[in-house]
Amino acid sequence: LMCKLVKEVDLYSRQSRDLAEQLLKALALLGNRSGEAVTKAGGLGACLHIVQYSECFHSDTLRSAATMASSLVAHVSPGDENLSETIKILLELLAHTDAAVV
């Protein structure tokens, strides 16, 4: 549920972005204990979603999301139901025109 909420954040609402940042912190704590469970719940996609909309979040939140994504990627399996979504977001990030994002 937490991962889904991060992905559904209203980027135009400061309160909604604040909620996404708090959810990311909670996911990071959970990921430290059980990275596989967070990955299966869509945590990697949630982190990449925040990075994807980098202009809407603080740089420390982006660093946290990127760091967490790099640790969660180790738990992705070929049969992961979120794999196609994750690959799509990664490809969009790699094609981004802003070098700071890539």
C-alpha cells in the first residue's frame, strides 16, 4: 500500500509530496530489514517514480530514493510482476535529457 501511495502522489500538492517523502523514509527502514519484501511490494518502482519526477522533490529525497533503488535492484527476480514497469521507468530515465538525472 505504501508503494502504491508513493506512485499516486499529486505532484502539484506540497502536502502530497511531503507524504511521499515520509513514505519513502519508512520504506527505506523496511528495506534495510527486508529488501526482498519491499521489492516484491513495488518499492523499487516507488523509488524510481520519485527519481523520475526529480524536479518536484528535494535533492536529499532524490538521493535517498536513488540509494534505496540501487539496493532494492539486487532483489529483483526475472519473474517479478513489477519488472516490466521498472524497466520502462529505467529506460525513460536513461533517455532523459537532463544529465543530472541520468
